[in-house]
Amino acid sequence: MEFQVIPSSAKFENTVLITGFHGIGYAGYWTVKYLIQKLEAKRVAFVDSESVSPVASTNQGKLVTPYEFYQANDITFFKVEVPPYRGVEIEFFRNFSRWVTESKFKEVVLIGGLDASLRTDESAFRLVHTNSYKPSEYLKDAKILEDEQIIVGPVAIMMNYFEAHDFPAYAILAYSTTDRVDPRAAVSSIEILSKCYGFKVDVDPLMKGAQVVETEVSKQDRKLGTSESIYT
């Protein structure tokens, strides 16, 4: 499968790559999208691949493609607007991981969601990192994902590749509800990243969004007369 970054002149050396995907609570996707907006990151490159979904949209009059790179200072964001075709995800993310290791990034941060029913304390997230990544001062005391817990999807594919190729990478897995979008998980991830990389982002809009979602869920619960919620 062809994997090409356009333009080839785009520079990524010594930047931190942050990306996330459409997983539990959409934590990774919304974290990346929100940071791009709030940090006013500039779009610098696109991905051309046989697995690009036949989907396009617009935002403020500009065309939005499925896979795009944005940069703000020394941080590069990879935004996955639409997941790859089913059946080609493994190959796509392996090719992407190989390209990352060849592009001289400083380190990679993957954002994902973690089933909140697994929470055993008040921590907002769990950390997973490759052997070659040495946790920063803020993360050195972070709780590691418990033994026997399983990571699936793009985060797992990429972390496995980076571990095998001795590349510094870590994943922030924010506790999230599993059956709907969970803005609170994105807030948790953003607060961690802001401390690690020294930027400030107003998360109040996300918190208000979380409150709206939770209010609507509560209304549906009362209508159904049950403690179990149904989401569409």
C-alpha cells in the first residue's frame, strides 16, 4: 500500500507528534481536533494512500481531507478525520508508523480512551510507553496500565511497532464512557498535554459540552424509567 506525505518538503524533524483516533469516547479524535483549533495550528501536509476514504468536507470554506498534518511551534498534530477502510487499518498504521520513525520526530504521543468501568482510583488516565521513552517530570509518577488490560486498534498497532523499532512513544489512555462521545476524556488528555509541553488551552467549552451531553442522557434515562441509557 502506498503511503505518501504531500508536500515532501514538509519538515517534521525534532517535533513532537500528537495524534488520536475514533476509539472509546472519541477521546483521541476530539483531543487532537480541539488542540488544533485552540492553538491555531497551521495545516502543513496531507496523506495520499490507497486507503483514503472517499469522504471530504468543508470547514470555514476550506476543504477538509481525511488525513492532515498541522503544526504549532514544535508540535505536529496528525488529524484522522475519517478512519481507514476496514480491512486495511493494520497495513495503513504500520506504514504510517514506519514513516514516523524515518521522519526524525522527537517522540510520539498517542491519545486513546479507556473504559471507565475499569477505573480503580481517582486517576483520570493510565500511561503506556515504549522502553525507549523516559517519562517526563510530570509523567514519571503516572500510573501505568494494569497488567492483563488489553489495548486494541490504531494505538496498539503503533505502540507495538514503536516498541519493536526502539522508538520513543507513549500513550495517554483517558478514562471514558464507552457508549457515547465523552468530552471529559478529551479534557483530561488536554490537561496532561498542556503540563507536559507548556501550552495553555481553555477547556471550558469542552466541559460545557460534557454537561450538555450528560444532561441529555439524564433526560433520556428519566423518560425510559430505567438506569440504563440508550444512545443512537
